[in-house]
Amino acid sequence: MQGFQIWLLALVMTVTGLPDSYYKARQAFIDEELAMRVGAKQILNIKEQKVNTFLMNLKNQTIQQSIWTTTPYPPAISFFKSKPWIDNSTIYKIIKMMPKGGVLHIHNTAMTSIDWVIKTFTYLPDVYTRVENGTYPTRLYTYSSQHPGSDWTLVSDLRARAQDPKQFDESLIYEMSIWSEDPFLAYPTVNDVWKKFRNYFTSLGGLLKTSEHYRMYFEQALKEFYEDGVQYIEIKTTSTSEEFLIQHQNFVDNFKSKYADFIGVKLIIGGRRSATNQRDIVNKTLELMKKYPNLIKGFDLLSQEDVNHWTVEFADDLLKDNQSRLPYFFHAGETDWTQWVDFNLVDSVLMNASRIGHGYGVYHHPKVLEAVLRKHIAVELNPISNQVLGLVNDLRNHPGAYLFAVGAPVVISSDDPASWLAAPLSHDFYMAFMALGAVHDDLRLLKQLAINSITYSTMTDEERAEAMTKWQRKWEEFIDAVIRQFQLK
């Protein structure tokens, strides 16, 4: 930060004819703004300062190259085009090494990489496939000991007939994902990309037919998230099956027995906005929270907001005597429309939501933003999701940039990363650092975002204290590893 201020002072001093008092007033104004930003209150120790200097040199080089040459700035273009550049950057490699705390907004069937899904489940015996035609054709899968019909073919037969089995597998990966070499041509509107997005879940669903399939899928998800620097996860799920919940907890307990510094998993039950009412699932969630208080932590409303029921339409189901019946974590404001479906943000505040999912439209609602700041309602930002699902092209224009500027309570999450071939969390942290963060936002921002994911989690105070201890230990190891790997003096 000091280097930035010296550079800024040198710049303004090249302007002649202005009194010294103006420079001082100007710097005081800027300093006041800088002090408001997410991470501004973090104080780095000597080792962290070494890493910060190295990291900021890399960030500045990337920015200057984009300003003064024709090199595209990665967050300014589609993730589908920028991903190879990001993956090869040293900044991304450092962020991937970093312990990022927790993911507080993730859907359970979009966690595990499609690469693993295809290379695991489609190699099992008796896996059949067919393509269902439509605007965006969907490849369906099923398991069957007998031939399920004339339009179904064994995946193993298709692979055997392929000239290159590796290319065949890659084609299955890209078919299942929403990845596109030309997303603007492939998805002219938000509704178009959501159609393809829904196909992902349909396609995957055919491969997750049994509890054993789901166990394999979920345990791989935990492994991938852990390897990406994630120690804690709060998962959105639509399942209220007690058998599913008990199995889930058993999977997590087994994983924690192998990885002592993994903190744990909590679940948030989600009702679909397409439903006519939420009463039954809200009642079921209440019952489950009483029975499994350490696992089930609240309720959410899921699905595309633009084309489904608004939160207020379910008010009778969600409130009792004008009070919230549950801790709420509503998806709200995941839209480009203003003064329309984004009023879901108002309901989130009035129903005392613990956090707001996406909150993309929050800066259109000054009273909502005021409540977010006053009541410390964390906003779950999912930058890549918002880009690939059509809300914003250049992530420097993401509303999260404003939330960073005013020091709002925010966490960075990844929503459905597997469906667009992203890492569990590192790609979204990269975008937060390079796009939502300002030019001068540094390691303090990244550190604060990791801490926020623990602060605004649903953990108890005791769990949160233990989680911070585990995260702090990993953070110190990370700082030492960066210094060692890049031979920082």
C-alpha cells in the first residue's frame, strides 16, 4: 500500500500550479476510501509482506501488460477463453496453494470434476447412453443389465468404435458441461445458457443412480475441494431423505479421519422456486434441524429467479406470526433486471436472512445495502457463475467490486464449478483478486476473504474458533511454502 501511495503522490506532483494543501486533501480523501475496503484492516507480518511484494509485482505486470499492449485482461473476457491463460499464470498457482477457508455457496451435484465423472462412471459395466434432441441436445445415461431400447447404446461400444478413445472421453466431458468456444454465439440470452445448464444436471443424474455412486462422487468432491485449499463446505441440497443425510455425515466423518485439518461440512436444504408452495419442505427442514442440529443449518430457495416464483409468493410458508421460521440463505438478486425479480433481495432482508446468495443486484437497492452493512448479512459472491450464466461480461464491472470498496461482509464461492470446468474455488478467488479487487488490493484482501468464510459460516462459536486455528496453521504453512518455492528474500 505504501508503494502505491508514493507512486500516486509522484504522479500528482507532476501537475504544476496546485497548492500543497490540495495534494494533502486529495491524499486524505483517497486514504479514507482505501481504509473502507475489504481487507484494509489486516496487518501483514514480515513473511507475509515478502509474499505480498512478490504477488503484487505479478499483479501489476499483468495489469500493465493489458493497459499498454493488445494482450486481453483475463477477467475481462469469458472464462471459457481466459482459463488457459489463468491456469498458466503464477498468480493462479499461488492462489491455488492458498488455504481459502470455506465455500459457503455450492450445490452438491456440481462439485466433482466432469473429467473424473466421465472417466469413472462411464467405464462401469452396463452404462448406456442416448442423445435427446433439443435446442441444446442432452446426452442421457442409464445403467441396465438388459438393453433399455433401440435408441440406447453401450458407452463401451461407442468408445471401442471411436478412432481415439481419449478424444471420445473429452467429447463426453464437453457435452455434459456448459463450456463453449464461442459463448456469445452459443448462448444469445440468459435463458439459453440456463437451458444448457439444466441439461448438465439431467445428464449427470443418469450416472448417480445409487447411494454407492453418490458416495464415490461425493468423496471425490471432498478430495478435490481439499486439494484446492478448501477446509470447510456448506452445501445446498434439495434432498430431505434421512438416509441421504446420515450417509452424508458418515462420508464426511470418514474423510475427516484421513485429513485432520479438514473442518467439516454443513447442509442447507433448498426448495425449488418452480414449486407452488414451500410449506412441506419448510416443515421437513424444521424437523431435520431439530434432529440433526450440527448438520442441517437452514433453508434456501433455488432455481433461476427470472422465470420462477418470487420469494414473497412463499411468505405464508416462510413466516409464522411475521417471524422467520428458519435461518434463511436465499438466492436473491441473481438477475440483471432492476425493480423486478430483484425485490427478492428486499424479502431476504425482511425475513432476516443469515446470508444472501449471489446478491448481484444489491447495489440497485440502497436500503438493502444499508441493511447488509448494518446487520452484517454476508453476500455470497460467485463471480464466474455470474459471468458464464450471462449476467456480466467483464468481471471488473461485477457489483462485488462495489461491495469490496465499501467493506461489505462478503464471501467468495463457486456455485456450480464442475458444470463450467472450473476449479472448486481457486478460479473464483483469482477473479476476486484480479477483477473485483482494485489495482492496489493485495494479499490482505485474499486473507480477509478466507477469514470471512469462517466468520460468516453457520458454525457455532466453538467450532469457529477451532476452524480458525486449523486455517491459521495452514495459512502460515502457505506463506512459508511460497517463500521457499519462489526463493523470496
